[in-house]
Amino acid sequence: MRKVPLRVGMFLAPFHPLDESPTLALERDLALAQFADEIGFAEFWYGEHHTGAYELSASPELMIAAAAQRTRRIKLGTGVISLPYHNPLMTANRIAQLDHLTFGRLIFGAGPGLLVSDAHMLGLDARESRDKLERGLDVIQRLLSGEWVTETYDGWYTLRDAHAQLLPYNPDLEYCVASTFSPNGGTLAAKFNAGMLCLASTATYGYDALSNNWKIACDTATRLGRSMSPASIRCATDIHIAETRDKAMDQVREGYERYLLYIKNQSEQLKESPAHKSLEDLLETGEIVVGTPDDAIRQIRRLEEKVPDFGCLLMLDKNWASQDDKKRSMEMMMRYVLPAINGDNRNRQKSFDWARDNRDGFIDVIQASTKRAFEKHAQMAEPVDASDSPKAEPSLEPSN
């Protein structure tokens, strides 16, 4: 049994091909959050990107503000805000306001920025992004705790008596730091008491790095006098399930080819680029799941080998399947996969087995009870001898 119950969430970059309406694409992304809320998903994340055309959500804050109006329970995460692209005071202010708009359901996810092309447009050196992420997190945490900040980071920001006039709705606002291959994510998660958002959990090098990065986070936290909880770790991976593997493959094959056009556009020149991999290649190496609930369970067990009791499985949505097939896959995750992982039905199974083991005795009782009922009925139905009946008392009433 797990010590930490697993949660399930969804992570959208998102990815939308060039031949469809961006307006309707964003609308579907919001509708998907509403559906996730209805079926019990724990979290829903929106990303930030500015180039490449497919990943067309430039502001996770805007998506969350809209999704908050359509949902009631699910937590909504910025996945992630690229801190080097923003003034930390403005980021802190948006986060505080967004936490109020969600009534405390916000998760603040931060990262250095994934696409070098985004940093290029802003005239930034992407090699400095990790250092800026750390500095930005430090300033934002101080601001959101009510501190006034006066300091300068050359080439990025100058703050004078900077403060967040509105503090978060949730005083325990959850922070999360992107973590993929390098040890930087684990170090920062420990330093800022944040969760780890592992976005390459089942990628070849990402899977291998999970245990090491988690150990780095735990060791760093220990040196700082605190501990890390595995419940704060999110492992993201590509999962699409259906009733059979063949059906699941049929549902995603065309969408995968459209998605692959984007990857080829970004990195086809690289020999080891995923642009050169087929669905079958990815399945063989365990990088993705396109199959049945049992396949999804096996993938989760693989991740547990690296980080036992990790807190949340995030289904990466790369828009491979239609909206209806995607919803069916999400529903099957909640109906079949999560209960199997968390043992939700363990007492039901015990009761089921107990009823079977004792059925002979129970049947004997039923049969005896039935026989007794028939016997009692037969006794009541037997004719009564008139001579045995009591004499009628003479009436005292005058006769007519």
C-alpha cells in the first residue's frame, strides 16, 4: 500500500496544429479543465510559450482565470511561468490576484523558460535563465510573504520599495519548480520549500534522473533543516488509454503525426531528436503509454521504482487524440487506474471474498429460514375441528 495516495492531473502546454482555429483550440483547453474537475482530477496545468506556433498559450494566468470560472474543486497550476521573462513584482501581483480568483486553488509553478527562441525575442541570454529563476523565486516569495524589497538585478529589474499590496488568498500558497534532467530543479525545490514538476519523467534521460534529483532535493532540504514530502512531486508522462491497445493506437496515430511536424520543425536536424521516433519506438522504450488501463498501471509502478509514493501523475496532453477520445481516456484513468494504485477497493474485495468463502453457511441459513416459513404457513392453513372450537356465548341483546 502507498503511504501517499496518488493524485491524477493534466498538463497542457498546449499543442495545437496550424490548420485549426486557435480560438476554438483554446476553448477546448478550457472545456477539458471543466471535464477534469467533474470527474475528480486533482490538478490542471497550463503552460507559457511565445514561439513555435503550436504551443499557443502565452499566459497560464489568463487560462487559469478563465478555467476558475468553470470549475469548483480542482487545483489550477501555472506550468510554468518563465520567470526570467517577467518583472518579479508584476509576477507576484498577478499570482496573488489569481489566488483570490481561484479561492486558493492556485499552484504557482515556475521555471527558467524552455524555448531559446522565446528568450531570443526578448534579447535574453538563455544560458543565464537558471540563475534568474532562482533569483526570481527568492524575490517573489519575499514579496508574497509581505516583505518590502529594494534591490537591482542588472539587465533585468530594479525594485524600489516594492511590495505586493494584495497578498495571496491562501497563506500556504503552493510553489512548484520545473525539474527535468539537471539537478537544478531538485536544489531549488528544497531551497524554496517547493514541489518538483518533473516534465520528462519517462523520457530516456529524464527517467534516469528522477531518483538522483529527488535525492538531491532531500539532501539539500536536510541541510536546510527541513524535509521534502513525496506528495509534492508531479511526474508527467504521455498516457492515452482505451479498451484495447489497438483501439488506443488507432485513436492517436493521426494526431501524433501532426504533433511530430512541430517537433521536426524544432529539432529534426539533431540525430537524437524525438522527431525521428515513431509511436512504436516510444512504446518500446517505455517513454509513453498508448494502451489499456493495465499499461498505465505498469507505467506508474515504473515511476514508483524511482520515487516511491510520488504525489501526482500528470497526463501530458499533446493533442494526439480527439476531444471525445481524450475524455474517455481521462475517465478510464479515474475509474480503473487510480483505484488500482491507491487500493480504493481493497475493503470491497475483502467483503466480496468473505461473502464467497461463507456462502455455503449463508445459503444453509436462507434455506432453513425458507423451510421454516413454509412450515409455519402450512400449520396456519390446516382446517380447525368445530368440536374443538369454543362455545359461543348467548347474546344478551333482545332478538328482533
